[in-house]
Amino acid sequence: MLLADREQLWPRLEKLGEKKVREKLAANQFEAHEEEEVQEWLTRHVSVNLLNEAMITKRVAIVGAVAAVVAALASVWGLYIK
């Protein structure tokens, strides 16, 4: 049984991109011994993308919360000055 060489396959998959890899996988254009590695690459690629999106969402939420606190403090300060 042949095993796919991850060090050669994964850079090739990165160059293709997720969409093209999915198309080639659906069209059965990968060697049989490469399919498992391709599936693992897709899983990790999607996981990394989801993690990056979650971090961006977290940062946006933090900025929104800080803006809400600043607005509340400004409102209270405005009432105090009057």
C-alpha cells in the first residue's frame, strides 16, 4: 500500500486552495493513496479558518463592548455635569 507524502502533498493543496481541492476530490482526481491525506488537509484547513473567524468575531465583540461602556460612561458624565 502506498502512503501519501504529506510534506509534498500539503503544499500542493495549499497552492490549489480549498475550493479547487474539493472540486478535484469530488471528480476523483487524486490518487487513491492520497485521498485520506487530502481529507485530513481539508479538515484542518476548515478548522483553522473557523478558528480565525472566531478570533475576529471575538475581537469585534470586545471592541463593541468597550464602545458601549465608553458611551455609558459619557452619558453618566454628561448627566453629572448638568
